[in-house]
Amino acid sequence: MDTPYNPWSDKPRWCQPWTIVLTGVCIIGGSWLLFHRIWVTGLVTVPIGVWMGFFVLLWPKLMRKAMAAEGQIKPGNLDS
């Protein structure tokens, strides 16, 4: 059985899922520690949450589909 394609294997250490989530959590937590205003933290949370969601959840699926469309991986290796 072939192992599924892992798009994270092509990325450096600073661009891995754990660094993306850690950076986002630190930015959101830092906004709270700096301003102590829920509305400011909420304004920071929305774009950072979208950024984290895109790169941690959506981007790997899109990369697998793109690699399969280009014929670089087998379509059966699209599972995560």
C-alpha cells in the first residue's frame, strides 16, 4: 500500500502545522495580554483564524488535488 502524499514534507520547519498554530495562538494571546480588550482580540482572532484554517486545513487538500491533477501522485494517494 502506498503512503498518502504529505505536502508538509516539502516545507521547512518554520512552515509546519505546529508552527502555524503556535504563531496564531501567540498573536491572539499577545493581543489580549497587550490590550486587555475583548473586541481588539476578536478583531485579531478573525483574520488569524482564517489564516490558520486555510494553511492547516485547506491548503494540504488543495495541494494533494493539484499534485494528482498534474500526475505527480496517484489519485488514490489523496487521503490525509
